[in-house]
Amino acid sequence: MTPPTLAPARPEIVTRGVPTPRPGWVERATSADHKSVGTLYLATALTFLVLAVTEFVLMRVQLIVPENTMISPEIFNRLLSAAGVTTAVLFAIPLALGSISYVVPLQIGARGVALPRLNLFSYWLYVVGAVAVYASFLYTVPEAGTYSLAPLSEMVFSPSHGVDAWVTGVALATAGFTLFAVNLVVTIGRMRAPGMAWRRLPLCSWAANAIGYLLLVIAPVMLAAMVMLMIDRQFDGVFFQAGEGGAPLLYEHLAMLFFSGGYAIVVVFAAGVISEILPTFSGKPIFSHRAAAASLVAIAVLVPLAWMQSMYEAPLAEGWTIMAMAFALALVVPIGTLLYIWLATLWRGALRLRAALWYALAAISTMSIGLAGELGYSVISVGWQLDNTTAAQADTLYVLVGGGVMGGFAALHYWFPKLCGRLLGESLGKIALVPMLVGIHLYSLPMFLAGLEGQPVDVFKYFEGTGVDGYNLIASIGAFVLAAGVLLQLANAAHSWGHGLSAAHDPWGGATLEWFALSPPPPHNFDAVPDVRSPEPLRDIRDAVRLRTESFQARAAREPVAATTAPHARPEPATEDSDDAENPSVA
Amino acid sequence: MAPRPSRLLVACASALLAGLIVAAPAQAIQLAPAEPHSPNAEDMNTAYWVMFVVTAVLIVLINAALIAAIVRFRDRRGRRPARVAAGRGALRPVLGGLSLLAIAIFAYGVVTTENVREVESSGPGGLDASQSAQVGVKGAPQAAVLEGEESATGEDPITGAEPTEKAPLEIDAIAQQWVWRFEYPGGQPGQRTFSYGELVVPVDTTVLMNIDSTDVMHSWWVPALGGQVQAAPGKITQTWFKADEEGRYPGRSTIFSGSAYPAMRAWVEVVGVPEYQSYVEQLRGDITEAQGIVAREVASQ
């Protein structure tokens, strides 16, 4: 405990207190760097995409022929219950969150996030939740259906502990999403580069901001529903038990609010990505930055408000269904505006048809079918007829595959160079898009027709003579083709991660700040954070550099040719009769 | 004009076309839901067709514009992108048009929904439930979900309904894992006539369904006779239909209800009025007889 003295400075070698390098995987698992967390989120989400695709394919195998007994009803219902939570909670939302965690801080010119450890913690909560769900495969798999609707998910009707695993997993994941959202809104709110006013915030960051606030609303709601269901199941609660003062319908409300919010996240995220990719590859600025940002926010607000749009059959007072229809139809305005802006951005541009743009265009096309169809199901009397049939399911799948899968791959193609300094294989990416597009239509069109014939969702068999045999056969083929495309593209990504073509920091000529950083960026992202003066800061920088270069060139052109002396190359004063013919600019 | 970018489009289109050509003979494609046999189902069918056309037009417009943009504006040598963005108010017509579309669909949706909800009274060939032998009439349904509910239950058969209007037939449909129980009007409470799985109703008669569940969520849906109604435990929902033709109409639940969910089906057998009356008589006799046997068994033990 000697008091500090001002000893004369002298070099010394310190060996104590310096952290020894840790193994790579420990570094990866504990690093609170937003890029590391984002990569983890992305890798985990894509892993669950593989699982979701597998479960989906197995269910479609069962439905190839009527009254198939290949997969037993118990197994099918377990696949169904696992596939629902895997697709929505373990794949679609985390994929958006991973991309956001990686890209948004770079895009807003921040050197990190506001609460990095909270960000990392949110990832681990999500992973633990996912493990809880899938660990149940070792004992009993959840079997209470896609949404685990109460009272089916109550102890009386589902005594197996698989449902407990489902509840626990979703609770942990939604707790993680809540914490992620806290970090996200603080980061976007307080850590933007100097000059990046809201009107200059890139559109993907606008989408991320909307998603952040949306998650702050819907994720705690689902968490509460899960806690209530757990209390019901394990601690004699009566929240959702009819006849005991509980309300079974309450669970449906809470779950639908969350799942429609998840739908909104998929749509808004894909829309944000598309709004970044189209201007970059068409060589034009977005047609209206302000209207696009407003539309993204409006979608994020309106979709969850219309949660009762999927509950038209439920015992609700008439006014509620009308309200839900009003919110659902109000979506026409922001979605239509966005589509118009996208088309206007493409129009009269010079489209460089790289894989990222192809995926973005495919996402627009596929989502537009689903979103336009949603318009039909929003009308109450049509909803009464076709909700919960494979027709409505096909429509939802158009949006989820278009937004979640194709939009996700568009984002991956676009930002892959930033992730690892390599390009995601272009030609294989384009080839993989063909089976995806063919598969989604080959699946969804027959399923739409089967829904008109009255085939409900979630059934492990359909009966002969109900007129849906052929449709199911084609749909199964379509599902396999779609799955093949997705898996091919995932293999492409895995290969490109280590072996892709090297890319520079700005391979596409992007206009936003993430392309100002190196690929992959250093831990502090930027050596210098530039001032932002427009929604296209990197374009401004490029223009400034070009102008500076041109002025240098102009000056160099004005200067006489400098000669040097022969042996030592010393500058020699220009002679009077220098060759003016080669420098016409010299007056 | 088939250089690189179009190749992908062509590949997608031809593969899709090939798939559909293979698929087409497998099924005579029908673009509408089940043929309606009840006024409410007819209204819903009309709504479906209106929205189908609106949706199809939108899908075609959007995708045609997208493909046109890809074909016309792909990067060629010497093409310069026109760096233009929306000027002030450039989006105003778009916003206006979209708002009009949304409001129009909303107005149509409200009107068509009201049409579906409105309960029509029984036709000339139908049964008048107040005239048929009813010993006890059950009380008013707990949940007022349908608008037509007041007019339907307002007609008290004891005080006398309007002479021109026939009282509707009220059926209680109770869902359980995995079968429907239908209770017919008449009989003492607790001794009602019932059937499982199959509901028999007279033709051209307004049938009011009070739908309930004893365990988990189910839904009542006979596509030819109207839309889906959720059967939630502890909450009675109402729907109605008026079958215009004798026949057997299949129905099914559309809410996942556990391990035997696909078995949660129902059939509505629509018969003539005399057949209906004799069916219910027969059913009542059978049930009384069976209950008598059970009572004797219990007494003898």
C-alpha cells in the first residue's frame, strides 16, 4: 500500500494482469461486440431455418396421399407444434434481429451499441429458450399445436411436459427479444453519427427502429401469456380455464397479438432491406425517403393493432371485428405506398441484376401476392369462410417465405461482404432462387384451391373423396422444391463464408455508412465517423473525393511538365519551350 | 431479347408452367368455395368473388409493373440512371387513391358482413318451430354475438310470434374432443333429444345454432351453409343457416384440438319437414327406451 510516487518514467515489461488469449469459441460466445452478437443471431436463426424446413417437409410427406398412416398422429402433431414455434420465434424474428444487430450500428455510424452486454444476454436467452424447446425431443415433444391455444395447452388436456418446454422456451426467447429491443431503441435513438437527423436515417434503420418499439409492445405480452399459462399448468392457476372464472379467449388474444406482431416484423424488416437494396442496384435514390420511412412505421403500428383480424370466428362483439377490419384495411395505404415507391425507384434506373437485387425483386413479387391476398381475408365475411383453411395458410406462407426467406437471403447477399469480407456466391444464389420461386407457387396455389374445397390447416390427414387429393400431391412436390432451393442457398452461404471471392469495403457502391467501414469492420467500426448531411452520406463522401480528385487533376494539368536531372532525378526548373501540345489546358 | 437477366425469369416461368401443366389434369380446378346452399353462404360467396377480383387485379398490376421494370431498365451499356426522386406532393395522388380503395373495401366489408349476419326467416316450405311439439323452450342464449339474435329470440313462442313469421328452429351444438353433440328443441331440460356427429334439420327452415364447447376450442363450419364459428368453452356463440335444398352437407372443425383433430367433423342432413318430425320422434323414442333400459339395469343392481 505504498502511496503513488512520481518515479521517473522508464520502460518496463508487465506480465501480470494482461489477459491471456482465450480460445476462439470462448471469445465468440462472450464477446459483446454487436457484430459478433449479430453473427451469432444470424447463424442460429439459419440453423433453425434448416430445422423448420425439415419439419415442414416431413409434414408434407405425410400429406402426399389421403389418409396416410406413414407418420403417426402423435408424431405429426409434435412436428406441427415444433414447426410453428421454430418458424416464427426461433427463425423469422431472430433472423431480423441478427441482421439488425450487425448492420444498424454500422449504418448509423455508431462505434458500438448502447448496452452491448444486454445485447449479448438477449442472444443467450433466446438460445436457452430454443434449447429448452428442442431438448424436449429427448422426453416429450410439445403437442398443443402451432399457437398452443388454451385450454388445449392446459394441464387437463396436455399433461405431457412437452408443452411446459414450449412455454418455457417461448418465454425465454420473448424475454430476450424484449431486452434486445431496449438496446436497439436506445442505440438508434442516441448513438447516430453527427448530423444523422431522423430524416436522414437509412431506411433499414428506420425499419429496425419500428421493430424495436414493436417488440417492446408485443414481446412482454407473450412473456406474460407464457407466465400465466405456466401458472395455470403448474401452480393451479385459472387464467385460461373456462368455468373457473378464467377466460380461454384471453390466451388467443395475447398469442394473436404476438404472432401478428411477428408477422409485422418479418414484413417491416424485409421492406427495410428491399428499400436499401433497390436504390443501390438501380443507381437512383429511393423515390421518397420520407414516405417510405413513414410507411414502414405505419405497417409496424397497424398490423399488431389488427390482431383480431385472425379471430373473426371467435366470440367477439361485432364492434371489435369491425375495428380489426378497419385497421387491417388501413394497411392498404402504407403497403401500397411502399410498393409504389419501390417501383418508382426501379423505373428509369439502371438495374444491376446482382443476386441481392434478384432476391429483393423476388421478395417484392412473392410478398405482394400474400399481402394483396390478405386484403381479401381482412373482409370479415371472407375471413369467416377461409380463415384457418389452407387457403389462408398459403397466403401467410407467401408473406413469410417472400419476406422472411427471400428478404432474408436478399439481406444476406447484400451484407455478406460486410460480414466476412467475401461475396456470397452469385451464380449459385441466382440458381437457388429458381426452385424457391417455383416451389412457393407450386405449393401455395394448390393449397389455396384445397382451402376453397375446405381443407383445414394443421390436419395430419385428409379424407379421400373430399376433392383435395391432387392439390396436396402437387403442394407436397412444391414444398420439396422450395426446401431444396432454401437448402441449396444455405449451402452456398456456408461455402462462401470460407471460400467466397474477396470483396472490398464497398462492393456495391452503397450510399449508407456501413460501406464506409472495412469488411469485416474493426471492433470500433470506424477510424473516423464522418459528418452526415443527407440520407446518402457515402455518396456525399464519394462525390467529395471525386471533386477533390478532379481539382487535383485540373491543377496538375495546368502545371508544366516537370523534368528531372539525369543521374540523381533532382527536379529541374521547367524550360521555356516545354511541349505545350501535350497540355492543351495551358493557356 | 434473351440475354442474362431474362434467362432467370424464363427459367422460373417455364418451370412453373410445366408444373401447372402436369398438375392441371389431376384436378378440375374450381376457383370458388363450396357451392352455397344457404342465404348467408351465398352472401359470403359474393364477397369472396368481389375480393378475389380486387386481389387478382392488384397482384397482376404489381407483378406486371415489376417485370416491366426488370426488362426495360436493366443495366445496359450507356444507360444512365435518372437520379430523380419524388417532388413535393408527388405521392399525393397515390395516397389518395389507396385511401379511397381502403375506404371502399371497408364500406363493402361492413355492408356484406351485415348481410351475412342478418337472419332470414323460414320460407314457405319450412318448419314453424313454435307449432311443433315443444314441451319446454330453453332460455335465451347467453352471448349476444349475432345481430339477428334479438329478433330471433324476441319471438317468444308462448306469448305468440307474429302470425306471418315462423319461429326458427334452435339447435344447441356442443363440441367435445372429437365429436359434435346436437340437442334438438323440446323435452325437459336434461332430457333433451340429441344426436352425435350428424345433425338433421328440415329444409327451408331458419336454424339458429347455439355453439358451445365442453373442453377445448373447436369450430363449427359447414362450408355450404355459412362461415366458421368458434366453439369456445364457457362462451356460447351463435350462427344460423337456412338450407335451400335437401342433401347431406359435410362440415369440419378448423381449430387444432389435439391428437384426433381431423376426426372433428360434422354432417348436416337436410330433409323435408315431415321426415324431420318423424326423425325427431324416432330419436326421442329411442333415447327414452335406452334410458329406460339403463334405469332398469341400475335398479336391478
